[in-house]
Amino acid sequence: MLPGKTVLSLTTDLLAFSAFSHLKDEQVSSLHHLIFRLQEPLTVIQQKLLLSFWTHADGSVLPAQLLHRCNMVLQQYGRMPMGELYVEEGTEY
């Protein structure tokens, strides 16, 4: 498991780069509220909860370095990279 600080820090970076701006206000609000309540080190469950939000992140708005760092974390958890998720969602419509 990764240090919780990595997942929390990257989630904050994703918010700063508007990766969740396409979500409903309630969903983004929920993520902000969750982040404010968390204390480091994060538990495995808390890390997975934050990563569940990453599934909905828009990787196309992110700087390449941040996207790469996030995708490395997702890979370590056995999840699909953000770029691929975005492409798949875009082709389904």
C-alpha cells in the first residue's frame, strides 16, 4: 500500500487542476468535505475511497507529469490509468 500522503496529495492536485470540474457540485463538495476530514496517515479504506473519485477525473485537463504520477498510483492499485478511462468514456457516446 502506498503512503496515504501520496494519494491525498495527488487528489488535492487533481482538484487544483480542475480534473473534477465536470462533476456535479454535490460530488465535488463531497470530495472537498472528505479531504478536510481526513487525517494522515490514511487508512487503506480512505485511500481507496479517494481513488474511487479518480475514476471520474478528466485526465485531458491535467499536466502530463501529474497525469503520469496519478497513473502510476492507479497501476500500483491494479486500476486502469486515467487517460484510458477518459478515452473509453469518450468513445462510448
